[in-house]
Amino acid sequence: MTLTLRSKVLSFCLIALLGGVCTDLSGQEVAATGVSPRVAEDTVAVKQWHIRPKISVGVGMMNYQGDLIATRGYLNPFQNRTAVHVNAAQSLNDYLDLNFFMLYGSIGADERTLVRNLNFRSQITAGGMALSYNFDQFFKDTRKLEPFISLGFEVFEFQSKTDLLDSYGNTYYYWDDGTIRNISETSKESGLAQEITRDYTYETDIRNANQDAFGDYPERSFAIPAGAGFNLLLNNKMSMKMGLEYHWTFTDYIDGITPESRGIRAGNKQTDKFLHTFVRLTYDLTPVPHEEAPDFSGGDNADTDQDSIADFLDDCPDTPLGVEVDSKGCPLDSDGDGVADYLDAELNSAPGSIVDSSGIALTDADFEALYLEWTDESGDYSQYTSTSYSEETAERKTKRKKASYTVKIGEFEGGVDDSLANVLLGMPEVTTRVDENGKTIIELTGIDNLPDALQKRMELETAGISTSGITTTNASGKTSKVTGVEQDMLSNKNLGMSVEEAIRKNKSLPPAKRLILNKSEYTLDRPIDERSVSRADDAAFGGQTVYRVQIGAYANKLSKDVFEGIDDLIVITTSDGLTRYYVGAVTSYKQVASRKIDMIERGFDGSHVIPFKNGQRATLESNGDIPSTSAGAPEFAKNFGKVKFKVQIGSYVGQIPTDVLNKMMDLGRIDQRDGDAGAVRYMTGEFNNFGDAETYMNELISQGFEGSFVIAEYEGRIISATEGIQLLK
């Protein structure tokens, strides 16, 4: 009977991998049978095992991999969904924990291609247990960071839904040109189809829809979670764990697609899986063992340096062993020069003399040499060692800041006069800052030298803008004002006249015909240079229509990192100051429609197809055809090129708010026109069609110009966008 019970105990230990529990279970066997499993002279102490769990709460992300976009699911950040979980862990020994957990979150995917368009969202609720191992045998007890691996078993439920209808109840029909419409492309009434957009509301239960005749399949299953990560030990009670778990499930119904699905809906033979990445905070309920109190017995008589003077009476408790000491425990100093005899190279120094670190008295010659070194400027008396850093080397080169100059224009409260703002917007060096009193300080900064700073100041004064002077900031960061005498000396040297004389002379120059605000140097005596216009070379395609996908139009060029992985990117800066980004160059509309979908999937939601013919931009019908001349295309209309569409970003009377002025400076080119009741209208951009202007308007709204809207210009007059569209028909 004893052997049978013992075998059961050992089998349980091996199956559960709970080696730390075996000692306790063996102790229980002794109590049950009265027979010890070991033969020993002394009684073996039984280790007590208590239930003291570690409670964890965490958040993370869940990511799906299955029949929809399975090959790149984990690389798509748009598939990540939030998850929360709780965990209770019981330590079995120093390296093994038994975990009980609950997990709640969602997974989903949106597959969009010219062949198949499927989507789903599924709520996941899971619970289970797992063993985790922390590699304790390989790390020190004082570690702060420890890796871990885990393996477990769980039961989970899923509720999967799909988005088949928009908010108005229209069914989505995916056409070959990449659009979504409310009528099937093969329907006889397809000519009446209207383009609609997905609302991303997953309203249809996949199991109830029964599109593949699967019937009432179970929405629960089992899974094997395997995890890895690391644990940051914050203190004796708290830690923070970061890791990931890969859940192998035993069902293929989470996304509603299996190999038995109908037609193009058919999936692969693998079951659905999901990844859970998490961070969680843990609190250990196990009591911290009390430290044994130090033994102070005999402490009053302790003598650390063994000089026969107890430590509590010893003024010098670290005296080297064998050195003779006085009654206070300090080494003897016969000549009283502050250097102990065992270190003193001159034991009979004269009373009151000043000695060096070796106890040798300093002479008058020594004092003279020290004084000369202290006052030395020529270097004749300085003592340099081999470790001196007085010379720069290639490995140790001093980085010196350069001096810079600033032209201060003035301090403003509330806003800036529009006449002043118009000129300032055309100067890229202009910056604004707010001081501690809430005033806006406008100045020209970052000027490398005084002649350039003086030139900038004279240009401002010539334009009628008063300045408050020039300041300089030296390499150490100290700011000082450049005096009027210094400015006049420089002006007389370069121009043969004072600063005021130069300003009066320049004011007599004829002004520019028209004030256009552009991020280029502003001068009154010459027009502003137009930006160069580059155009894609489509000559290789002969006279055929070339289709491209425009993925964005921006006032400022974007970082190259935004377009990483796009090999066919074309960047074009046009005369309106916008930089447009295109991809693709094909003669097939179906191919470019597929490319457009690819760009939308990458996150470029505003992507649209643009046709080019004979190096000119053309319009596009809904079927992808280029309209003929007789069809009245805008490019061939009578007023094409005469009507320009712009975006009005604001209208102000008297002053422009400083925060708006800062945003305008970042746009680049700004045009201003007189409005009603003394208001000034501010516009930007210039387009030949309403669509491009509307795209730019949406970008400006996202940048903070909430009241932006599209207007048109015809023969120098500002008209509504509607009138401009009518003139192009």
C-alpha cells in the first residue's frame, strides 16, 4: 500500500512539472502512512507551502492571423485591437509559477482587393491556466530584470460580425475600378449606381448570415497559449511584466472563412490564430521575511584598527596596523606639522612652518614658484603633465558655438496689423515667441554676421517697418545689443553713408507692382521669382493615356520615411507652391485602380487616379475613360486656365491673431485681397479644377484653419466656387 501511494505521488509530480511541491507532498505521505520515504538519522524538515498568489492587471493589443491577409497580418498596425486581462500566479518554487488568467479583447481584419473584399470583428473572452519559467538558476538573486517563457491551456468564446451595409442600409458592391457602390456592377441598373463609403460598423452576425451554409456552428473552442517576455522587478512586492503570447486555436470559424467556404471566399487549411502583446503590473501577496536583528553584543568594546583604543573612543578608527598612536587613537605627530610621523619625511620641521604633503617645510623659493604659477599668463612657469588636455586632438575636438545676430522688430499684444503681417509672411527668417508677460515678440533670427543683420534691418525700415535694433548672442550664450555707433561704422565702410541715410535713399525706390507673400527673400526693387515647375516625363508611352495615383498634395514636403517601401514614387512641386506625390505609371485603368486600393490600405486615404495625356493633366470619367473634346472637358473649355480655384483661410479687420500668423508663415505662399467693410481676405493655393482645391482645403482644415473654403478667381475678380465651376462647363 505504501509503494502504491508513493508511485501516485511521483507520477503526479512528473505530469504537472511541479517539482517544488513534491517535498511538501512527501511530507504529507509520512503523515498518512507513518513511514518515512527516506532513511536518515535526523528528522528531515518539511518545507511549508502556502497559497500566497501574485495578482496582476494589464492591458495590451490583440492581432489576428487567419484566412484574411494571413501572410502579413502581424505587420499591419491597423489590425491591432485593445485587450485587458487579469492574472493570479502561485509560486511553486523559485523558478516555476502556476498562472490562472482571464482575457478580454477583440480581433479583426479588413481584406480589400480587386478579387475579394471581406472583413470581420470578433470579441474574444478567454480563461485558462499556464506554467511560466523564469530561468532562476542562471541569474543572480540581486537581478532586476528576468526573462520568462510560458505554456498553457485555455477555453475561449468568440462573437464574430461583419460589415455588409452602410449607415443607410445600402449593401456594399465592390466594382472592378476599386469603388464601392450601392448597385451591383452586373445589374441592369448599374448606370444608376452611386458611389458610397464603408461606415466600418460591423452590424451583421456572421453565423446568422450563413453565407457558406455552415449552420449553427459553436462559437467557443480551446487554444494553446505560448508566451515569452521579461519581468522588471520594481521592489520586493511589485513588478512589471512585458511580453507576448501566441494563441494556437482549435477552430477555423473566428473569421467565418474556412476551406469549405463558397467560391472565392474559400480560405486556407490552417486554423485561426491570434497574438496577444501585453504589459501588466503585479503585486505579490507573499509576506516579506523579516531580517534578523544585528548582533550588537560586545559592540561597546569593538576595536576595528586594533590599536587598543575602543572604536567609540577612537578619533582615528582606521589607523594602519602597527602604527603607534596617542591616547585618542591617532598616529603620533612629533613636530606638530599635521603629517603623522609614519608619513613624515622631515620629523623635526620648525614650529609653525608650512609643509607639503610629505611633511617637508616650504622655503621662500617654493612660495615664489607657487605665486608665479598662480599669476602666470605667458605659460613660462606653468607645469603641464602628460595627461594635459590643453591641446585639441581628433578624438577630443572642442565643439564651439558660433555667434549669431537677431533683428528685433517689436513687441505686440493680441495681434499684428495686416499691412505688417503681409510683409512678414514673405520672410522665412521671421520667428515669434511669447515672453513671460504674454507679449508676442517678432524678430529675424539666425543671421550669421553683422553685415547681413544690418542689411535685413535696412530692408525692414525701407518697407516701413520700424525695428528695435540688433542684438548678438556669443558662443557662450550671452546676449548683448549692437550699438548704433557700430552699425554706422559698418554702414559707412560698406556704403559710404550712415544707416539712416541708407534707409532714406532706399525708400525712394519704386515699390513692387503687386504684393505676393512667398517664402523667399522680400525686396521692393525687384519682383519675386516664381518657383520652378517640374513635370513627369510620359514620353515613353507615346500618345497613350498614362494613369497615376495621386496619394497627397502638401504645402510642405514630407519626410522620406513616410513613403518607405514605395519604389515608384514621383514628387512634383508646381507653381502653386504645393508638392504632390504620385505612384504608378500604367496605361491600364484596372492596374492603376488596384494600385489605388494598395495605397488606401497603406493609410493614404485621399488617394485618387489622375490621367495624363500628351504631358497634360486630363479629367476622368467614372469608367476610367478620358472624355473627348466634343464632350466638353474642362481642359479644352473656353475658360480653362482663366478660372483659378483658391482656398480662403481667413478674413480679418485691422489685426491678425498671432497664433494664426504663426500658422500662415508655415504655409509658404499667401495672397491677400481687399474684402468688404475694410476686411482683408487671405488665400493660398492655385488650381485649375475644383477637386484639387477641395483636397488642399481638407488638408488646411486638419492643420487648424477650421474656416477654410474654396473660392474662384476669374479675370482678377474673386467669385464663388460654384460660379467658377459653371464657367468651366
